[in-house]
Amino acid sequence: MAKESIKARERKREHLVAKYAKKRAELKAAAITKRLINCQKNASPVRLHNRCKLTGRPKGYMRKFGINRVTFREMASAGKIPGITKSSW
């Protein structure tokens, strides 16, 4: 499980990206790079990293579900994810 400070930092970045998205798009369209450089670095979408919404784990992330593979397997085995069953043949 990731530290709370790291998860909070990622949430802060997500908030800043959403807040400055329109402003960054306008500056990019007008090709004003000097003002774009002066924007906050954390407002850039490139700095975001996919993390598990429950544990904060950065690796093994599954985009479709928003969680990592370990959490996905635990939840699927417990029947907490609708439509997902353990395969058997």
C-alpha cells in the first residue's frame, strides 16, 4: 500500500490538470510557449501516473477497472466485481 502522502500528491496533480486544461489548450493553440513554460509543472498531464484507486500501487494498473492486478484478483475471487468470474474449464 502506498503512503498517504504519495496518494494525496497524485490527487493534487489530477486536480491541477483539470483546473488548467482549458488555459493550457489555449496557450498551445496560440503557440505561446513562454507563458506555457511559466505555468505550474504539476498542471501538465504528462506528470500524472496511473495508480490503483484503492491501494495507490503504481504498477500492474488495469485501466478498465482503475485498480491494480493484485486488488483485482482479490475482488474478483470475492465476487465484488460484477460480471467477473474465475475461469475454469
